[in-house]
Amino acid sequence: MDKTNNYKEDLKKRELEYNKIHSKEQALADEIWKFFNKELAFGRIMKLIQEKGYQATYTIYNEIKKSKPKKAVALFLWKVKNEKIIWNKK
């Protein structure tokens, strides 16, 4: 009985979490936010995605994720800031 209650609570938490994400940009921001252990504000990540574009931000995020540097957040912010090409900007 206890396991089913925990399972139901876990499902409720997941449903609440997924209801907040409405676009691929928000999904990417959520993934980045969780990867950096919520060190960056979600709104700041969304602003970076909107300024530089989804593809550029995703590419930089994957580079950081694969390389696993010591100061990942600082490197991510530096790379996004210095990105010269703006992809898919609306």
C-alpha cells in the first residue's frame, strides 16, 4: 500500500512539472536548468535561448555536457555570450 501511494505522489509531481512546459525552448531551458543544478535562473536561460536561438544554445549546452568542465555554468555563459552567429531568431 505504501509503494502505491509513493508512486501516485511521484506521478502527480511529474504531471505538475510537465504542465509548465509549453514549447521546445522551455523544454531546453528546463533541461539546462536541471543539468546545472538550478544555479542559473530559469528566466535567464530562457532569455539566452531567445537572444541566441534554440539551435545555438542547444549546441553549446551539448558541448558543455560532453566535456564536463569544473566551472560548467561559467563556461556555458561565456560561450553563449560570445556566440557570434544567431540561429533561428524570430
